[in-house]
Amino acid sequence: MHYPPSELKKFWKSVERLRKLAKFSHAQMADLLIMTDKNYEIRNESKTPPNAMGVLSLTKQFNLDPRNFVAGNVDWDTLVRRLSGHSDAIPERYNVAAFSRRRTSNHVLSYLDRNLGSDYVSDLLNRFDLTERVFSDPDAYINLQFLTDLCDHLTKLGLQSNQFKAIGYESARINKNLGFSQHILESLKIKDVYAFLVDNLMGYFDRNYKYRVVRLTETSCIVEAEQNQDVADALGKKAIGSTATCQIKAGVGASFPMSLGLPVADVRETKCVHRGDPICTFEFNFENSVFARKRGLLSAYN
């Protein structure tokens, strides 16, 4: 690994600061960096490059992103809280206007875990100064900026619109045993399932928007999502979220029939604040689900 001289100074300064915060000895830090005590002393004093495996070993111990740590980009306040026993501490930037239940991020992490593995998810969360422990309470709050940052990162890695929609489908999988009355849902028509979930659950999980059903038929539903202006103002954004978070939202709504073991609905976002519209509008067509239910055809999900 190549380290510019300026990064080396930041790196060793961060190592020393971390050592003091964790109340570790120099010998303990040397062990974590996979060095002898003497080699640790020499490299620290001369500000020479560390062993790459040692950097990974050290940052893994403290759930830190190695690239950020080497560059000196450490959220020390959050790290101090974690070292003080608050393992679920989150950075202040994700605490401002925190109106999203953390389960709205859990289905993204679940999708990535199933497709890319738990180590990938762990490393990804470290990049944002978070740990998996943060998401152990799905009903605790985090702001929409985290999901936006996460989606921006995944977009840079090449994820496409249909993949973000598939991430939304994952919500039906991980919320299958959510606890609301399944037998009530199964007794409803699919259109009434949409009305029930939009009216009773979407606003509970996500208070960044006001959701309302504006048209409902036996085979389709149109839902409007109007952003919470207080959230936009607090985050300093004209439009909160992103096109990718809207695609996840579309996937979540399309997955409603899956809670009944039926095929996912077709969905189009016909209006979007990220395209200059005043609201986001989603059109769901669940004709195939109605047909499958009449014929007694259940999806593989069930």
C-alpha cells in the first residue's frame, strides 16, 4: 500500500489517539498492528508505512473503516461513546431529523448480506461509522440521510434501478413475521391490503413523508408521498432522499402482495421530487396477484 507522507503523519497520530482512548499499552497496539514492540516504536517515531495486514487488524478490532482511518477521517465522538459501552451509538449526522425506523434500512442490509455476505455488510457499515449492533432494534430511529448515503455509495459501485427495487422487495421477506394480524390481511382483498398498509404502516416506519392513497381499484393503487418539510429544512435539502431511495420505496410498495404469498406488483413512479415534481407518485398494478389468488397460485416466497 502506498501512503503519502501527509497520510502517514495522520495515521500514526490517529494510532496514538486511539491507543489512549482505548487505554491500550504500546505493546497491545503493536500486537494489533502485527508488529514487534521494537518495530512499532521505530515505525511510529519515523512515521514510516505500517503493514497493510496490520492496518486491517487494527481497524477491525475497533469497527473502523481502514481507508478512513489511514486518511485521518475518524468520527472520534462516536468512537468515544462506543468505547464507553454504547455499542449502538450513531454519528450525529445520522441523528438529525431522525424519522426513519431502522428497519427501513434493515431490508437493504439483508439484501446485501444474502447477495454479498456478512463481511461485506460489516465493512460497508464501518465506512459510515456504524456497526451491525446499531440495527438490532428495528424500531429505533435513524435519519434518511444514512439510507441516502448508502444508496449513493451503492450507485457508484454500479447498482441499477431494478436492483434498488429488488432491495425494496426484501422488506416483505424480513417483515413477514412483523406481528400485525396476518389473518386480518389474508381476509382482505388485495386493494384493501394496500389501503391498510399505506394508512397504518408506511407512516409509522417512515415519517419523512406523508403517504396517502389517491386512487384504488380492484387491481391497482396510486399512492402519493409528500416530503416532510421539517425534515428537509433540518437536513438542508430541497428534496430529501434520492432517486435510488425512491426506487427502494417503489419496491417496498410492490412487495405488499408478497405478504400474502402472491406475486409482486408492477410499479411505476410517475412523479418524483428528484425530477422536479412537487411530490412522488407511485402506481401499483397487482392484477397478476389478483389472478393468482383466484387460481390459488402462491409465489415461491410463500
